[in-house]
Amino acid sequence: MNLNKAFILGNVTKDPEVRSMPNGNQVTSFSIATNRFYTSSSGEKKQEAEFHNIVCFGKLADISSRYLNKGGLVFIEGRIKTRNWVNAQGVKQYRTEIIADSLQLGPKSSGTSSGSSGNSNYRSPASANPEPEMSKQEEIPVIEENYTPPSDDNSAGLKTVSFEDEAVDEIDVKDIPF
């Protein structure tokens, strides 16, 4: 059994380059940078970047060309492929790429200035209406350990069931249908 699978989470280094194949299908190519942080044997903290060439076909090419731009965070799942060709000088060239099978966009950056596309990780498609930006981030509620929800009139029609007061019969293994 063989497996050729790559998972890459990183930042786009330049806007996707869009091309068309002879049959009319769209192709995009772009590069993603991933960072590795480590401590050397001398105790010095270091960082190194690795650059990955990504190629998208069809629907993924359309999505990547419309929504990705430089600096955007993206998760790519795909397979590794190495192409080779002979250049004009007669030298054999190699290029290793990740052919994307799926793509997941990272979060949009939360810029404070309105209409700042330079700060955003994504371009809005021309046909879409721009979404209004929020002036502040939504607050995440904190639920403490001993929190007791307030009792309400249960106007939604939901039935509250409590098993503390009822005796629960044990399930016999013979009653399981499988």
C-alpha cells in the first residue's frame, strides 16, 4: 500500500497566478510559507521558513483566485508531484508541487478601518455585496463551574427531563437488537 498525502497550513506568499488550460479549465498556482520554530543545541531560539508550491484545478482554482491573496492563512490538503522539463539552455529542470485536493480558508483579519482591503486576507468577489464590518469582536461568554441557568417559563415548548428523581432500568444485553 502507498500513500501520497500532504497537509500544509501557512500563509500565501503572493496572489494566486491564474491560467487556463487548452480545454478551458482554470488553473491557479501560488506559494505558501510555513514556519518552524526550534531551539538550537546552544540554546538559541531559531526560526526557519519553508516554501511550498501549490497548484489548484477546477473549482479550487476558482475559489483560490477569488478569495486568496498575499498574507492570507490557508490550509491545503493534497498530493505531492514532481514535474521535470528541459529549459531553453538544454538543462533539465525539476519542480515539486502540491496538487490541492481540498482547501480551507483561514479567518479573515479583523482590521479596524472600514474598507481596508490591503489588511484583509481575502478579496471579495466582484459580484458579492460587501459585508458590514463589526466595530468590535464578539465577546465569548464565560460560564463558570458552579453556574446555574435562570429558570424561565419554557416558552419555546421544550420539555425538561431530569433523571435524578427517576429510577433508570438497566439494559439487558439480550434486548440489544444487534
